Amino acid sequence: MQVTFRYSSGRPTSQAFTIEFRSGSATGALLASPGLLGTGDWRTYHEITYNVDSGPTATASIAVVFRAGDGSDIADLDWIRFS
């Protein structure tokens, strides 16, 4: 399975954070956790495709959690596609 998503971030392009895709809730089983970098501007978007080794085999709720080591704004998630 793959997850493709489009995001932007006001963080500098050298500043890292993670986006977690979790099954059912923000504390559910971790499906994927790609590390990302800021895009430098909220109007600059990047599209990422990430392979997921295991995931739900039927219809399921997916929670998206952003994590960073500071209190700054992290990112804007424009859209997500699972395939």
C-alpha cells in the first residue's frame, strides 16, 4: 500500500518534523511515519509518496498526527490518497 499526500509548512527547509498515519485514533497502531522537512512557506507545497508495509485490509479510520520537537506551527495537510 502507498500513501500520497500534499503538504506545506512555514518551517525552514532544513527543519525536520514527522507526520504519523495511525489506525483508528491518534494513539492507534502506527501505519507510517515519514520524516519531512519544512517547505519554507505556507504557499509552497510538496507532494510525497510513501510505502506502507502493513495497513488496514478493510475500511478504517486513519488519524494523522504531526510531531516536532518545538512549539512552532508544523504543517498544513492539503490532501491524502491511499492506493
